[in-house]
Amino acid sequence: MEGEKLLLSQRQLQRWHLIKMVEVGKITLKEAGEKIGVCYRQAKRIRRVLREKGMKGLIHGNTGRPSHHRLSEVLRERVLQLSKELYPDFNDAHFTEKLREEEEIVLSREAVRGIRRKAGIGPKRRRRGKKHRKRRDRMAQEGWMVLWDGSPHLWFGERNPPCCLMAAMDDANGKLLAAQFFPFEGTAGYFWLLKEIFKHHGIPVSIYQDRHSTLHRNDDHWSLEEQLAGRQDPTQVGLALEALGIQPIFALSPQAKGRMERLFGVLQDRLTAELRLAGITTMPEANVFLKSFIKRFNRRFSVNPRESQRAWREAPKEIDLDRIISFRYRTVVGNDNTIRLGGLIIDIPPGPHRRSYAKEKVEVRQLLNGSWRIYHQDQLIAKHPSTRLNEPVKALRRRKYPVRGVKDYSWVYLASAQTTQGHQVVQGVE
């Protein structure tokens, strides 16, 4: 059609120019084909088409036609409907997986992304330019280093109160070893993780962690015994790691434990969407759901370690794991052969030959199921039924936490509905 405009690329214009030079005899067809990048026979075809159709012969016959691989409008509408109604809080990759697993719709992530963006559905998270940081290589063997941390978040949506997800993963393969919801990040959560890791995998060589007060002594008080020893006593979790021979490694910044931070970023993205889809709004239900979620998560995100040999080690058979992974308090038996811990009174029965333990120093242990054990010189002398698990606090005489009977800096059990730090108390866990 006369006056019709054609939009040609530089490559198409080059072909037109070279064929015109062949027509006027400035170059041979063979030379033109070499410059275009085609064989002599194809150059002849190009010249024949241009003679018949002119510049229109430069345009491919499929130009402007819909692709045979184009998605049908019915399928596009179905994907958009699922995206808006059932999976509105799923990111592109996660939504693609759900389409394949639950809806039997097999599409690539880029196809799903294109459908969503064209419909005006933006990405779930905006990406920012990353600062340059040096990457730390993964450990070569499973069990050489475990990373653990807690993540307070609105895991059940904005209409429900926040809680904390405690999680641990292996540095060598990125597997999620254990995870459970707790009201807050505290000693009970880390004890539960440690016991689960030991039960299903073994004892790791080291644990990489931040300087949370549950894990690291951040106070500047030194008792006389600590001054003589040249070091502060560890926290309750630190005592358990020390007893099991696990080396604690403390990160100096959030970036230093970037793998753990990225893990929680993925969990806050995917797990919250999965919990919402399953209609879960309570911690007990979510903890049951985590068992199947962890298996699917590891299949999707774990990698193979560089070495097949594992660094996990087994604990000696004679080890009392329940005693090691428990809350420890040191106190003195009263004249009436009782122990008083923040309002809790435990009677001490007479020892051999009706021996009295009055004024004797004893070690009190509260296990993760809430029950109590009292030891005197490593001998079990009394037990007490389960009570509420409370976060222990450090108490100083005439200082921040004045508690009757405390003569020095020590761990104190406060039997109240809430700890002095205002945290909700953790119920006993098995």
C-alpha cells in the first residue's frame, strides 16, 4: 500500500543495502552473503524475495501474529483469579510452586511473573541494591556448624498477637534442623532446639549465634569466683553448650549471620502465607504444621555439602541429657529442710540414716517438661512435680532484682505469671 510505513531494524536495513549493491554490480552475491552471515543459497533466496516484494520481503512472515506457545486467555484468567483470591500473599516463585503442586498448572516463574505484572500485581517485596560484603564459604561437613536464632514477627497476621519462631539450620547444607513457635525468644526455646538437634542428628562441633542476653553475658558484673577464674560464668544456654562440648561462636553484627537472616526472610515470606492458607492462627496448630513444612522446605532449598562425611558426634551413653538441657539454680537448704524458689517450696526428704540436708548447698534443675530435680554432690535427693517454665533472671542483692536469700549474683526463678522483664511465660514443653 502506497504511503505505508515500515519499521525495520538495522540488521534488516543492512540486508537491503547489500542486496542493492549486488543488483548494481558493486559486489557479488557471495560477498553479500558472507557479510550478512548466510550461505550462498540463502543469499539467493533473500535476493529473490526482495525482487518480488521489495522492502516488505525483509519482514518475517510471523511478525504481528500471536505465538503458537502463547497462553490461552482462559488459563491467564484462571491464574489471575487464583492469585487474587487464594494466593494473594504468595511471591512469584512460591505461587508458581503452588500452581504446580495444588492446582496442576505447570508454568514457569517468568510466565507467572509476566501475567501478574501485566495485571498490575506488584512484587511482594521490593529489592534494594545490596552493599558489598565478603561471602563466607559454607562449612564442608554436616554437623560442623549449626546456626540458630529467634525471629519475633506477626506470623499469624496483623489481627493476631506476634510470637517468636525459634529455628536452627545446618551451615553446610542449609537444612532446617528444627523450628518451633514460642511466645518470646528465651532460654526455653534454645533448650528445645538443642534437644531436638541432639535427638535427630547428634552433637555439632560449634553453634553460630548472636549476642542475645539468653546466649551471651552482656552485663559488667563479676563475682569474686568469676574474678578468680578470669571469666564470667556462661548463661543457662551457655552452660548446656559447655557441658556438651559445643563451641559457641558469637556474631558481631546481623550481617555476620547473613544465612540465618536470609532464612527468616524466606520463612516470613513463605511460612506466613502457608499458615494463612491453612487457616492457622495459634502456636500449637502452627507447631504441628511445621513438621510437614520443614520437610518440603528442605527439599526445595537445601544443598549438597562439599564433603559427604558428617561431623555430628554421639554423646556418651551415660550422659544425662535431661539434666544438662535444663534450668539450673544454686541455693541452700533451709533449716526446715525445704528449698524456696520465688514462692515455690520444695520439701527435701531425709537422706541415708535420716540425714538432714539443712544449710547444705544444692543444685536445683527444672527440666523442659516443668518437673524439678534437686542434686547434692551430684546425687539426686528430691523431685517435685511440674510447674510453669519461667525465664530465669540474674539477681543481685540490693540491686536490680532484689530477691530474699540471694547473697551474690546468681540465677533466680520467679514463680509468677510473668517474668520481671514483662514477657509472657512459656508453657512446659516435652
